[in-house]
Amino acid sequence: MAATGNEGETLLPDIEEEEEAEEMEREMESEDEEGMGVENSDDDDEGDTSEDERENEAEIQRLEEQLSINAFDYNCHVDLIKLLRQEGKLHRLRKARQKMSELFPLTEEIWLDWLKDEIGLTEGEDAEREKIYELFEKAVKDYICPDIWLEFAQYSIGGMGAEGGIDRVRSIFERALTAVGLHMTKGAALWEAYREFEIAILSTLQPPPGSVSSAEQQEQLSTQLERIHTLFRRQLAIPLLDMEGTYAEYSDWADEGVSEVVTQHYKRAVQQLEKSRSYEEALLVSEPPKLAEYQGYIDYEMKEGDPARVQIIFERALAENCLVPDLWAKYTTYLDRQLKIKDLVLSCHERAVRNCPWTMGLWKSYLLALERHGAEHHIVSDVFEKALNAGFIQAMDYVEIWQSYLDYLRRRVDFSKEGSRELEELRAAFTRCLDYLKQDVEERFSETGDLSCTIMQIWARVEALHCKNMQKARELWDSIMTKGNAKYANMWLEYYNLERSYGDAAHCRKALHRAVQCTTDYPEHVCEVLLTFERVEGSLEDWDAAVQKTESRLNRVNEQRVKAAEKEALFARHEEDRAEQRRKAKAEKKAQKKSQKTNRTGDKRKAEDDGEDEWGEETEMAHKRHRGEGNFSPAATEEQMETESGLFGRRAAPPRKAEPPATRKNQQTLPETTVHKIADIPPDQRKDSNSVFVSNLAFNLEDPEGKMKAVFAACGTVVAVRPVFTPKGAFRGYCYVQFEDELAAQEALKLDREEVDGRPMFVSPCVDKSKNPDSKVFKYNTSMEKHKIFITGLPFTYTKEELEQLCKEHGTIKAVRLVTNRAGKSKGLAYVEFENEAQASQAVLKMDRTKIENYTLSVAISNPPARKTEISLGAGHVLGSMMPRQLQGARGKGRTQVSLLPRSLHRQSVAEAKTENGTAAKQQDGITDGKGTKSLSNEDFARMLLKK
């Protein structure tokens, strides 16, 4: 709970005096340094220490300044407290701790450090003990922590000498046992401490040797002995670790032995301990925050049905998972429905919203619990105002919290009394809600979150039903329709039903006529409702008017639909024409390519002839892309860039033509890898569904076939690996892997972006684009992913494991993806997927603007932009200019678009370039065109490059 102003004064004694003393001390130190002169400069250790102090002071000031800007920076609070404690700046440390405790519940470690520091300062001063008690009372309310309760009880023992001190110690111990006495692993320590305290009291009541105790002393002694027996019996009836030792101790301590009843209770507790042992062992061996293990434990205890044990396991889970909204929601729901104890329920709700203030559902449940337990109106209103300032992450959350508060206000109104104060307060709240959504929420989220005007609809229904004020209801519905809702049939029908229930036939008719005129989504349905209404309510004139109105409207709708269909058909025809033109251009280009091959001579022709293997057009196009040649249309470029191309090209490889002996002889001299990897499976046995396409492999990869078999061996039986080579035998960096069945291919897809020789390989299914032109094997989501966060500004050396370690404290990590380039190097970007939206939201709040290795992170909910896939090539596209394969790819304009062509080649005009690579390709043998322009051979290109 937040500390009040009075509490702040009691916990900060004489801060002004301490500040003055510290200022005087600094002045004295500066004077001493001036007097000592050179002597101080000789002390290197002191110089280093003062340098560290200056650095720490600068860091402290930076943190304080950051908190003045954003008081809700949790990590900044923690760092400031740590530095102030290290420097021993007590008064500033107290202030920092109090400010943090007002905004957040403090962890067990922070509370224990705070308590230890305060106890050390007030040790031996009885007047200050009450301030420590107040601090302990605050500490035990944040979380149910056995160590804090144990420290509280032990501290109280120090004050047992005061009046009523022993009773106070016993009261604190009893409260501690109620809170954490059932803690299976740490509860025994409290029981033992309580028992040792009572045994110590017993020793003071024992009569001195040789003396006879009075009747009063004997009664006190018997009473104290019974207290100790009772503590033993109570502890042995509870399943706790090391119960055997407690039972053995009681057997030795009890003069008359252990009773049969105690033994039976002990055995029952041991049996219950054995049932829970597996859950406790799972918690011991698992890594924090152990959410899954605690969930299983909670489900088990809820089935067992012991409310006290359910409560303690919830508290244990929340101590380690305090930022998990779903866990708080589950706990508060259990308390609301099962225990229904006011103080316990409301305390839990308050702790829930302090830990997870960004979760609207927890605030909503808190408001309902306050109303359910009869809280005063000003308390409910204060909680609602805090909810509005909690910083929800969606506009819709503000609409829902307003709805809950308005429901509460409506239930307070006695509508039998006209003009009551509660009714005016309800109307004022409705007005304020609409203004708040319009101004504050829309300014932050660019939307009000209430597109269908739900708040105004509720207000209109309240006015119509309870206040009998249809005029106000109609005004509200007029406002609703002017906000873009007039085109929806369901909105008009909602208004019609309101008029039907609380209005009159005239206004019903008027509403339906307006609906027929304005509705665009379901006009037929609205027309049918109007005709049905006139059949029941209207006169002949009304019926004729309705028929004429509906027929006219439906005729216009049908005309619009016909025009839209014609436009769509025209667009489809244009698309087909463009596709046909692309196919023709592609066929002409292929014919031109073959024509160029037939005109080439020598080794160049032999190499080109060898390049036509049974991979057909796919290999040819890959080779063309590799050289950066060819004038591709946009569609052709997009086709060539698809990595999930068909396993064997877009059509069967054409039969090879008869070749002269010289060509076949030259083929035999090529490296063996250029031919023996291709013909291992006949084309009719190749299956795209059983295969994957692997790309982004290193060009110098040794033995690609063996490497791929080793990589994919765990996925299933590899039938064949077909690497793709250049005509000269160089590996192109991609290949096809065929498996025995489809399941193995699906397993292989999971290895996408696994590293092979230091590079991430891309694994995608094989899809024949000629049969599936619209097939998209993989597409990143382009809508908001509320359970996933996007991180920028990461150090480039940051690994996936380090990022997962950083994020897992905010929730359960399902996947981490570092964005890398084709060489596998990090781009400083990453996506982290959490188990649910709340965890992702918490990660954004905690991680945004934090620093790692002097890098400032930017963290947001993943919301990828829509990607444009169409590419338009301008008229300035030069055929021979080695343009990138995509002028503007799926992720937008590239960072670097540097031409790799010598500047001398850029001097050629577009017309010359077209002449070189287009219709005048036959001039390569030295033939020039009419203007005297001569085509450049490979030797010409080489000479130009060497001159550079």
C-alpha cells in the first residue's frame, strides 16, 4: 500500500538535520584537502576512491533526473537504490525506497535490505521501535514472504521486555503462522522459532533448584507447557518438509510420549506430504520463474479443495511470478467465488493492480469486488481514477473500464426518484466518458476504441427504459449515425428496436425509411423489415410508399453491383492480357537466347551447350540471374526471385539436340560434379511434395550432396540431393533435397535458417509455379501480433541465447528470432514471442529504452507493415546495366543500391543498350548496325575493366 504523508515523516527522522550535517562534512573535507596540499595527491588509493565516488554521484544524479521524467521506470528505481546503498547516503536512500514503494510493491530482497538498514540505525533505541514495526507492517502486505515474517517475529522478540511485549510477540507469531505456516518448504522455520521462544519463556518460569514453587507459579508452568505441546501438535498435523525430525523431537521432549491422536494426525500429514512431494521436487529443480510448475501445483491443490493450502500455493507462485496478470486473475477469481472474505479479497485485488497496472481486466474485477463488498462510493471512484492513469495498451481497454464504472453508477440510481443526485452523476459520467474517449484516448491511439458507439447506445437505452426520455435517446442515436454508422444495417435495426420498444410507430417508420436510403451492406434485409412493418402497422398509402421506396433502392443497388462486376471483369481481362504479353516476351527471349547460342563459337559455345542440362529452364534462368543479364519484365523478375520454385523447373526439360562430336568431347572434360549430381532419379519419380528447396549455401561448400545428407539425416530418409552447378562446375549455392515421404519434408522445413558452415541456410517447400502461380510458401504476418515484441538497437554481437535470457524474466518465451543478413550476421533486430499478450506488454513496459552494452533498445508490440510485391520498371531501365534482381523488394527500398558496372558502360544510351542485348544480338561477330555502333564482346568488357 502507498505510504501516507504521516508515515513518510515517521520513517524519515531528522532528514533536514542529516542534510545539513552532510553539507558541513563536505565543506570540512574540502578545507582539509586545501590544507594538506600535495600530501593528499600522494595517496593513490584515496584518489581512486574519490574518482569512483564522483562517477557514482554522477550516475545517481542521472538516475534521479530520469525518474523525474518517468517515475514508473522500475529498473531505474532499483539501480538508484542499489547505488545509494553502496555509497551509504542514508537520507536519499530512504526517500528513494519510499518513492518506489508508493508506486510498486517491493520484492523480498529490497524489503529485507531496507529493514536491515533501519534496524541497524535504531538498534537499542526503544523510541524508534514503533517506526520499525510500521515498516514491517508495510512489508508483509506486498507479498507473502516467510523470511520477512520470520524477521518480523525475531525483531519483536527484542521488545518483549516492554509492557505487553510477550503478548505482542505471540500475536506476531500467530499472524505469521496464519500467513505462511503452511509453506511446505519454509514454514517449518517459523514453527521452530515460535517453539523456541515459548521454551525460552518456560525456562524463566522454572523454580530454582531446591525451592518449592507456589500454586500460582505451578499454574503458569503448566500453562506454558501446554502451549509448547499445542505448538508441537499443530505443526505435526501440517505437511511440512523434515516432519520426521519434528516428530522425533516431540517424542523426546514429551514425558508421557506422543498420544495416539497426534500420531494419527502426523501420519495423515505425511501421506499428504508424499502426494505433494513430486510438485515440490519439480519446483526445486526447475529454473525461475517456474510458472508451469506452479500452475500444475495450483490445479492439484484446487482439486484437493483445502482453501488454506490453495491460498498459500497461490501466494508462493505470485512471489516469483508477480508480473503475470493471468495468475492474479485466477487467484482473485478463486477468492471472489470461494472464500468471499472482504479484507482478504480486497487486499488481493489491490496487490494485483499494483503489480500489473496495465491489465484492464484486473481493474475491472477490482471495481466489481469493491461494489460486491459494499465499499464506499469515494473509494470506488478513487480506484477508477487510478485505473484511468494506469496506462492501458489498447483503446478498447479504456472503453471497457468506462463501461464497468458506468454500470456501477447505474446500479446506484433509484430511477423512481426523478432528478436524484445519483442520476445526475450518471449522466455527467456518460458525458465525461465520451469526452475522454474523444480527446485523451483518440489522441494517444488515433481511435476512440468505440467504433460502434457502445457507450452512447447504453446511454440511449438507459434514457429510454429507466428515464422515459425518448427525446434524449433519439438525440444520442442521431449522433451515433453521424459518426459513420449510417451505412450499417445492424445499427439501424438496433435503433428501430429501441423505437419499437419505447417509442411510437411514426418514429419507427421514419427510422426504417432512412435505413433503406443509407444502408450499403445489407439493403435487402432492411427493405424486408420495412415491408414487414407496413404489413402490420401501415395503411395502404404507407404500403405503397414503402414498396416504391424499396424497389427504387434495390434497383440502384443492382445497377451498382452490375457496374462493379463489369469493372472487375475488365480488370481481370487486362490482367490476362498482361500475363499473355509476359508469356510471349518470355518465349521470344528464350528463342533469342537459343539463337545467340547457335551463333557463338569456340569454347564459349561449348560452355553454353553444357549449361543446358535436364534442369531445363530453371537452371537457365538461375544462370541468367547469376550473370545479371537479360531484360526481365516485372512478373518475370518476381518469378525468378521465388526461392520455392518447382523442384524440376516450370516445365519438363526439352530433349537434347544431337551435338557434334567436338561438343561431346568437351563435355567429358568438365568437372565431374557438373553432371553426376543431376541424373540420380528419373523425372517421373521426382515429387515436389516430398522435397525441399535449400538456398543461401556457401559457394565453396565442399561435397554439397554429402553435407546435405548429413544435415537432413535426422528428418527422415533422404532419397536424393541435387545440387545445382554452373556450366564450369562451380556450385551455385542452392540444391534440392528429396525425401522418402512428406512427413520427412515437413520436418526438414523446421531446419530453416540453421547454420551450415557459418551461413544460415534457407529451407522452403518446392512448389511448381506454373501449376500454382499464386502459391506463397511462407509469409510473415503483416498484422499486429500482440503476443510478440519487436526489438531494435541490439548489439550486433548479441546472441539468441543472451536475448532469451534477457526476456524470460518478463514471461514464458515461445520463440526468439534474430534478424540476420544472408551471411548469418545479426542486424540488431529481433522478434520475441511470448505465451500471451500480457507478458508481451509487460516486456515492452520494462525493456523499452533500456541499455545493453551502451546500446539503447527500442521495444514495441510487433506490428509489421504491409508489403508491396509489385515492381514497376521505369523507362530508364537499361538492359545491360546489371540492375539488382529487384528494384524494390518485399521489404521496401534496399539500403544500398550501388551499381557495380563501370562508369564507362553507363555512358551508353538506352537505345544502344537495347541494340546490344536485343534484336541486334547477331552482330556479336563484328557486324555493326546502320549507325556504326559495334556490339561489345566479353574481351571488350574485360579490357574496359582492366583499364579502370
